[in-house]
Amino acid sequence: MSQSQQLLIERELTVRRGDEMAARRSLQAQVTRLERELAQIVAEGFPHMSPPPAHQLAGRPSAGALNSGAAANGPRLLSLGQLEQLRDHLAGTLQDMRRRAQARREHELRAHELLRCMKLEPGRYKFARLPVSDLGQGGCGVWEVRPRLGLIGMLAGWWQVKLSSGCPLPRGSRAPRGPTRPTPPRAAAPRA
């Protein structure tokens, strides 16, 4: 092999390594962007949207990589094929999370519209209940259409929309009905 041929082969190897490094950087940047978008969607939708399970976020490396024990031995450098699989899996997961976030936004909009209608015409929504969690708010409160003065209001058609006070108080174990410890006998008072 002549020196010019050897130089040509070395140059091709250098170009290939440079191309591989550029492709690896590009894939890593794409994975980083996808992970950031996924985290942002979950953070904006919390607590109504939970992140996908961890085994789904880890990507799906090839069965050969899993069987070789590379994953069990600690950190490893993913091949280009594994990076592409990870990118594609994250893109699919991100698309699913976007759909879930959009469905949640639509659900909240419908709930806000229902609350607006309940406030305008409470008589049409008798005994309707709308949890504040459906509105995208925290807490345990519930908007409810109730008669204004109990049975009289129900018969007269006086309806109102009320917001419950929120979460019930935490209850521990019930206290026993009798004294918790025996009381000492009373000493008899001296007679005079």
C-alpha cells in the first residue's frame, strides 16, 4: 500500500469520526430538548398530570445491550442506534403527553363553562356538583347547587350555588367513650 493510499484511508477515518461525533452531538441535543419539553409539560400540569413511568423514560435500548449487562454495570456511552431509539421513544412519549395535556385543558374549559352556567341558572342544575380539581385548582372544595332554605327553598324554586369549605378535617382513631384511665376513688368528706 502506498503512502498516498494510506493517507487517503486515514483521512476517510478522520472524516467518519468527525461525522459520528457531529451526529452524536446532534442526537444528544435532540434528546435534551425532548426531555426538557417533557419535564415542562409535566411541571405545568402537576398535580393533574403525572410523569410517565421511569421505565418508559429510560428509552428502549436493544435487547443485546440489556443482555450484555452493560446497563447493570453503570454508566455507558450509547451507540448511535441506541441514541436514535431513545430520541424516537422520547418523541413518542412527548406526543402522548401533549395529547394528555390538551385533553386536560379541554376538560378544565368545559368545567369552567359548566360553573358559569350553574351560577347563571342554578335552577337548571339542581344538585349538580363540580369539584374544584376539575377546574384546575388545588384543594378538596366542591361547587354545588343546593336549595336556599332546605325543603322550603326546594319547593319554592330558590336555588343557589355554594362552594364547600374544602377538605374534611383529618380524623384519628376514635377516643374511647369512657375514661381512659381509672380514676382514684374519692375520699369521703369528714362529717362534722
